[in-house]
Amino acid sequence: IFDGSMYLTNHPPLINAQGELAFLARIERANVCDADPYRPIAGALFGPDGSGGITLAAISEQQAPGESPGAAIFPTLLVELNDAGEVAFSAELRLGPSGPTVPAVYRWDAVHGLRPVARKFAPAPGGGSFVGPAEWALRLGEGGHVVFDDFEAFVASPFGGIYAHDEAAGLRAIVRRGDVLPGAPAGFVVRDGGSFAVN
């Protein structure tokens, strides 16, 4: 895929029931010495190609889908793979050549390619804007549901919550900051989120 070398990061690869893989890697051109091993020349995400192999899903500084020209994505630490070969991952999104960098969530598969799910400052279901998608948690269900937290660390925002995305229904809120949950003690509301699971 590249005229160069590929090195795995210290994050273990994911494998699904079909034996398909998804993993983050850092890549560099052959015969080029990266002086700082913790600053990869490029970060890349690989996923199943649908034929038993792997293919490039996303690479640092590629054009971000759904954004203006010059906006670029940088895959980060959270990656999920389901048995259908779908991948969901967190990323940093640079909004333009010299714009700010914000957290974002993307989904990918070999058939449909790379698609955006959510990013900071974008409108959130139920009102307000996303504040920090997938800073803490990201899950991908077997039915293709991408579920992520949106509670930005140490920020007193009126917004935040846990959200889900699927191809048919789009984005929806599961729970938002300030919601009263069934069975909770009287007077208690959601402040922020923690770990969660999705099937």
C-alpha cells in the first residue's frame, strides 16, 4: 500500500469472529529515520477489506469527509471492530489548514468507506453542540450502532451525554446531562458518564 515501512503501535490489534483485523499503526517511508519514535511520520488505521485481507481505512492528514477543503483527520486511540467488518474510531479533526483541532468520531467499512459520525461544535441531538465526542469511551455494536460519550473533561458545560449513531436512524441521544433516569433517587440527575457496553 505504501512505498515505505509500517510499524505497529503499542495498541493491540482487534480481531472479530470472522478472523478479520483492525489496527492502528505508524508508518514511515523506507530509509528515513524518525528522530523521535513517539512522533510518527503518519498514523494510519487499517481494517478488513472484505476478502480476508486488510486495507487502509484512514491516514493522518487525509481530507476529512463532510468538511471544507483542507480539513484533515488524525486517527487516535479508540478503535472498535464488529463481526460485520465495520470499524469505528476516534480522531482529532483539524478544521482547515490552520484551523483549530477538535475531537471527532468516524466510522468505516470496505464497502462504504469513511464517514463522519460526530465532532466538537457540531449540533447535537436534543439541542446544543457536541463538546468532546469519544474523549472517554467509544463502542461499536454488532448491529452497526456506534455509541460514544460526549462529556468533556473538566469543563462545566450544560451539554454532554451518551449518543448513538446508525446508518438508518442517524444520531440520537441516549442520555444527556441533566436528565432524570428511571429508578434514580428523587432529585438526582445525570452529571457525566462512565463505562458502557453495547451489543
